[in-house]
Amino acid sequence: MKKSQNMRQVGYSMILVSASLVAVLVVGLLIGEDVLFADNMSRDSTAHFNECKANDFKTDGCEIYWDRINNKISGIYVDLENQD
């Protein structure tokens, strides 16, 4: 009777699954008590965008939005040529 090589592959798969679970645990421990970590990041980003929108995207740090505005999809039209 032939020996099956599946046992070795199953063993490696179990090691891989346990390593991925440990990685998830480490990420959970790094985030710690801040269970709304991603939500806070999203809110900060939205607040920054709204602040830039209020200033017509002309203040420092708002350059990252210039390629996404002034088109029909965004519905935001700003004259970026004449910056005061």
C-alpha cells in the first residue's frame, strides 16, 4: 500500500492557519481598547475633506483632492488656477 503525502500537506496547512490566527490576535492587541479605530480614521478623513471643501481646496494639505474634483461625478467645481 502506498503512503499518502497528504498528511504532510495537512500539517503545513494547520501551521499556516494557526499563524494567521496569531497575526489576527496581534493586530487585535495592537489596536487595544480602541475598538472604533477604523471608524475614527474614517471620521478624521471626512472632517479633513469637509474642511478643505469649506476653503475651496486651496489650503495646505488639500492638494491630495485636486485630482478628484472639477468633474461631473464629484459635482465639486473649484477654480484652482487663481489661488490667492
